[in-house]
Amino acid sequence: MKRLTIIIGFIMLPLTFISGQGRRPITLNTGSGYVMMNEFTGAYGLAGTTAQFADYFYGFTSSHGYQWNIRGLGVNQSMSGAMGAGIFFYESGKLFPLFGDIRFTINKQRVSPYFMARGGILISADDFDRLTQLFINAGGGIYYKLSRSMALNIGPGLFLQAGGGSRESFVTINAGLWFKP
């Protein structure tokens, strides 16, 4: 009987520590789910702005995807992966971006930093063969939580597009609204 009591005690001991910590297990992602990001983007060409689509652009993008909340070591972080589309107005015409978007937010409080990376294709409706280009965009910024399901973001980035024998680079500013029901 004494041996059985010791065995039951050893089994119950870890359960006592787990329930007494008051933390959620790392595998519980109660805040994970669908996320939508709508952003306005403005960009200014950095060098070689004499080529077509190299001086400046502005536009709008919308991304839809999934956000994973990561809880571990006392740090609340989240990562989202999304697909998006939009329209960019250049000095020479317009291009339509289709892209993948990855974002990482640290310590999600009312005001939190985030990092993002995008990559995809800029499609020209006027001359698909000659003016369609590939692009990458990396940046960061500040995430300001408005309510439980909405937040504003603003931040700078670097944008590189290449295609048709040319390569252009831009400094960008992104401002938008995140929605997560």
C-alpha cells in the first residue's frame, strides 16, 4: 500500500505543477485564425529613375491569410502568412501585384513592432510580355491595436523589382488596417 501511494504521488506531482502555473500550454493557439491586411503604399525611386516604372509609385494592396499565435518562454508573438493582390500607379502606368506576405509581430501589446516580407509578380495589363516584373519587399513598422479585432500599422520598407532587362529599387512607406475576427 505504501508503494502504491508513492507511485500515485509521483504521477500527481507533475500535474500539480502544470495546473498551478496558471499559463496556457504552448500548443493552445486560441487567438490563431483568419487575418486580413489592407494597406496603402507609397514609394520613391532610389537610383536610376530614368527607366520606365522607376521614379515613384503609390497604390493599395489587400492580403488575406492565417495568423498563428506563438506562446512560449513568456513571450507572446504571432506570425501570419497571406496571399494578396492590389494595384500600383507608377509615373509610366499601372502594375497589378500578386504576392505572398509573411509577417512577424513581437510582444503583441497595444503598440508592438512587426517585420514583414513580400514577394511576387507585378503584372502589366498593357504589355504583359515586356513590362511584367518580379518583386520583393521587406520592411517593418509599428502595429497599433485599436480594438480586439482591428489594428493600424505604419512602417518603412525596401522594394526591389526586376524584369524586362531592368532592375529598380524604392524606399516605401506602408500604412494600413489589420482585421482579425
